[in-house]
Amino acid sequence: MNIGDVAERSGLPAKTIRYYEDIGLVKPLRSANGYRSFRDRDVHKLAFLGRARALGFSIEDCRNLLKLYEDDDRTSSEVKQIAEVQLDRIDRKIAELTEMRATLAHLVDACAGDHRPDCPILADLAAKEEEIALLNEAG
């Protein structure tokens, strides 16, 4: 199977498939003329990687999950540990985004959004910039 067919079946762009090959996540066969020849198991691995990446797992996490998937002697606790770390990352990101949203919502509510030039949104952004400049000068 060529890379176009694999891209269609796995749902991944050809560029991503080439990248995964470059970093050793998949190893398609090569024909005598150097063309990639993917097997069904390559498509399955690529779909697995696509699903893992969609859940936010890092490339290194994907590499480890793939090794565990292929290891019949694995323990589910090893897989769970990787997933729990990712879940913690997601929870932290959600908390950051929630805080960011609350701050921005407050600023939007404080802004009249009319013909006057004064704007609490710009004032807050400028204040943060000044605060950073003062910290850099002190440091």
C-alpha cells in the first residue's frame, strides 16, 4: 500500500506519516526502487498513534504506549500510569484555560465598547507589560 492509501485509511496526513517514519514510530517496507510499502499493521499503528495524539499524548508517550501495546507481557498498570500523567496535564490545562477565560470575561464586561478611547482591556494588558518590565529591571 502506498502512502496516499495509508493516509486515507489511517486518517493522518502523508506529512505526519513521513514524520512518524523519520522518528521510528513506523517502519514501512521499502521496494527496490525505494518507495514505501505499508502493510495493514502499519495502518493499524498509524491509526493507534492518531488516536493517542488526539488525546494529547506526547510523541514520547505514544512511543511508550505503542511499545506496551505490542508487548504481550505488559501490565495494565504501566499503561494506566502514562494515561494518568496525561490526564493530570489535561486537568492543569483546563484550570489554566478556566482562569484565563474568567480574567478575559471580567475585562470584556468592564469595557464599555463604545466610542470612548479608554478601555480596561488595553489598560490591563499595558499594566501586565509594565509589571514584566519592572521585574526584568529588578532581576
